[in-house]
Amino acid sequence: MQPSIHPQLVLETAFSQVIESLGLSIDEEQLRLQQPAQSDHGEYASSCALHLFSQLKNASDDRFASPRELAENIVAELNTYFKNQEIELFDAFSVAGPGFINCTLASSALVQHAAELASMPLTEFSVHPQEKQRVLLEYVGPNTNKPLHIGHLRNAALGVAMCRLWERSRHEVNRATIYNDRGLHITKSMWAYLYFAAQPARDFQKQTWQEVLAVWLGDNSSWLKPEDMEDARLKKPDHFVGHWYQQADALADDAAVQEVWSAMLQAWENELDSQHQAVRTLWSWLNDYFYQGFAETTERLGVFFDDAHISHESAIYQAGKKIVQDGARAGTFEQLDDGAIRAHLEDRFNLPNKILLRKDGTGIYMTFDIELARQRSETGVDRLLWLVGQDQELYFQQLFAICEMLGYGTRDRYRHFAYGMVRLPEGNMSSRKGRVVYADQLLDLAVEKAREIMTETQVAKDLSAEEAAAVAEAVGVGAVQWTMLGQEPVSEMTFDITKSVSFKGFAGPYIQYTVARCASVVRQAEQISTIDYETFRDSAKPFDIEIETSEKEVLRNLTIYIDVVERSTAQDAPQLLTTYLHTLAQSFNGFYAEVRIVNDLGSKDAGAREAAQRRVMMTTAVQKVLRDGLGLLGIEAPRKM
């Protein structure tokens, strides 16, 4: 069953027909309705008269003396258009300022729309159906030498939210990732594990790395494993791997050690090297530990990838090298005197030139990204996006320019979906300086803080220990996700755990608690009476309704949910949805503080009883919209708190 009435869609259709009847035309974007900031200006506003008058003026059409006169004519036609409707949809149309048209919904229409939201699948509603597209998004993209950090949390939250929003708009979404599982950063961890993880500790300084590796290959039972670590944090496999990276990084200025790392990388890459297989064995051993820990973290965040779009740098870097080498032979790229290969970008693209292959023949990130872009360009998707930090903007401009040079499509087919850096109150994150906050650490801290607040406020007093633990996990993780999504993606942010895990203000737990409050009200109501949604949804039954200001504010907010979802999707802007959900929750909580919702459900007074049923119906709609909105953001909404 399709929604019988959707105010915005109905109104935009009316505007379109009225404008056409006046012999005028307007494009979809100029027709798009807005929501006035002040409630006394109505539910919708249009600036179409201003756009149309500008067109008339350019065409020397003097039918109307001003935009305001044109707006008044449009209003008169709208009143005629809606005069014979079976139910009064709009209370009033008015002209404001130089020619803005404000539209105020009738109370009965507000109630009808809320009833439809309460009783129907929200996927049935669509304000501006978009043309179906195939979208491929690369997100998270971890290095396999260390666990995810706080910046990855923002990446993951944005990726999950945008994929869910695109799917709601009927797009086909391909979730992709690339494991950066080769390079100097990987050999650093491997080397440190070889030299420092043996138990009892051994002095390998007089032995070559090849000799130490041979000892490990012979019997690695005396080398530490995650379960052997005294630090509980390092028992998690990916943190175990990251520990050895930090140990190695402390020696990053030692030229002799750097030479060893480079030698191990060359042996890893060169199949003819005598140490190639041995190095690969150690590499696989440590990578397996990373993948175990990574899976635990991504499961908490709702992150997953499509098997067909999971890539490993180790599997494609050789193909990338061949593309670069072939490009040099064909004259697309430059072979420098020292053997390195470079893309010349200055003249054609006004970008800095880029080295694609080092003089020793080893590849860099760009080397395999070229092959990755080639593969993805052949999948037939309409949009190719890389969700990566804003600091990589130049890198992606260069990558997309190189793809165009190679004939993989024009640059406008590719997009760098950038997001800003996440800072801590004490300054930038730095794995080298030891101030990095890992994703697991932050999630655990947020869950613990949620548990403390729940205990202090007795939020979960009626829940079992198991239920309370599940709620704390949902609230803590949800608080982090909400914070990562609450600002424009490209803006830098400072993460404050106290503000994030709060049951007040602009915070995820506040929305989750409102959902639980709505659910509690509905459960109480169901014990008293059955709510007949059709009473409020039947468009053939006009009825007069006196609605208090706080209730009308909630109903007004409900009418714009579907449009907010559409705009969040079209603009790749999940922060629009977080702002809306907070506004809706605020309006409901204000109403909840003012009105006893279920008290009159058993009243003998028919009017009082119907008003109570209407408020329960509205509460059901609020619960459903908040839960749905949080779900689109990848945030769980417990029914009990």
C-alpha cells in the first residue's frame, strides 16, 4: 500500500501544475520546497516566484509588476487547486517579504501523515526518487601492521551511514576496501617481532636478519603470541601486531636498521630472492593475527565489505608496477636517470609530478592504487568513491589525473570523499609520539562511561545484567558513531568523551533514550487500549482537531523526515540527518514533559479518548522515525533503557 498522502510531494505537484497553468516553467531544483526556521511561517516555503520573475524579466515579459505580485497570483491558484480536496490539506498560503510563499498544513493533514509513518514501512515513502545508480565506496582501508585508530572510527561511521542511505534511495551499493598489507611499515613490524619477541630474550644483534628468520622458521614456539602478553590490551591480536610496529618505530632514525627493513621488503617482493618464501611466511603469520583483531572491531561498528570488492595490496602491486613500466615504455610516464618512473602532471593538470616507482624498483601506494582504479573502472559502476582523510586530497587529484592519462575514464568519474582530522583535546594523534587513541580503546572507554551513567541515573535498573551490558555496548558505541557523524565530514573535530556519551544535548544516547521512552509509552498504552491507526489515516474522513503547540511541533517535524533522508543522501551529508533526529527528539521530549499521553485512553469522554489515541499514535511514529534514522546511521536503538 502506497502512502495516500505525502504533504511535500502533493504540494510540489500542485506548485508545478499551477506554474504550468500560468504559462511558466521551472526546474526541479528551483521548485524544491524548504522548511522555514520559524514554526509560525508554516511547514513549507517556496522561493519559486523570485526565480520565475527573474526569467520573465530576462524575457521582457511584463505580466507581473514584481515577484510579490507573481507570488500572490500563485497563491490564488493554489487556493483554487486545493478547494475541492476531500480533506483540508492546508490551512493557509501566504506571501512574505519580496515574494516568498509560506504554506501551513492543516492539523488533520499533520495527523494523517504521522499515522502513515506509524503504520507503514518507511521505505514506502519517497519524496524525490533518484535514478538508480551503482555506487562503489572504498572505506576503512587499514594497514595490517597496527589496529584501527580514532580516525578510522570516523571513516567507518561515515562509510556505514552513507552506504545505508544510498541503499534507502534504491542505489546498488558495493562496499569495498583495500588491505595495505605490504611495504616498509609491514617489514618494520616483522623485523621487531623477530628480534624482540623471543622468550627468553635473546641478543640477535650479531646475527643477520636472515639468520634470525631461519631460527624462527625452525621453531617459533619460544616467540611470544597474543595470549602470552602481560598487557591485557595486547592480547587482542591486532594490538599484538601493532606493539611490534611501535617497538620498531623507536629505531626509525637508525640508518642500519632502515637498510634491513628495505632489504626485507625487496626480498618480499622479489620471487627470485633466496629469502622470499621465508619472509612471506613470517608476513602471513603476523597478518593473520591482524585480521583476527580487525574482524572483532569492525563487527562492533557494523562494518562489512562485499567479497568481490575486497582487495589486498600484496595481490595487485605487481600489476600496478607493470602498468607503470609499460607506461614508461609507451612514453606516458618518464623514466628518470636513476631508474625511477615519474608521471609528469604539471603541464596538463597543473599538479605536482609524482614518482610511481622507486629507483630500486619497489612500488609505493600510488603504484597499486593505479591497478585498483583500473579494476574498479571496469566494473560498470556509475560512481567510484574513496573515503579517505582530507589530508590526502592532493594524492587523489594526482591518482585521478593519472587514471585519465591511462585511459581509465575522465577524472570526473572518480571522487575523493574526504573527511577532516579527528583531534584529541591535548592535540593531534600521533602513533610515533605515543598519543594515538586506538578504536578499541575509545569504544571500550565509551561503553564503560555509558555503564557508569546508566548506574548513576538508574536508567537500566529494570534490566538483567546481560540486558544492561548489551544496552551499555549499544549506547557507548552509538555515542562514538553519532559524534563522528554529527558534523560536516570535511570539518576537523575534537573528540570529547564526556560530551559524546551523554543523555543530554546533541548526543547519540539522548536520541536512543528518547526511542526507549517512546517504546515505554507505547507499551503502557497497549495494556490499556488498541490504537486504530486507520481512524487517523482515512483521507475520506474530515475532522476538526484542536492540537496543543508542543504536539503540533512534533507533528511538523515528522512531516519532513523523508525529505531529510533524501537530502542527506543526495548531498552525501549524514549530519543533516543527525541534526533532524535531535530536533525531533527535543520536540517530543518537550511534549512528553507537558502532556500525560496515556491518561485518557480509558476515558468515557470520546473526545479525550481520541486525543489520547492520537498522541499514542504520534509517539509510535516518533519512535519509528528515530529508530529508522538511527538505523540509517548504523546506530542501534535499544527498546528498553
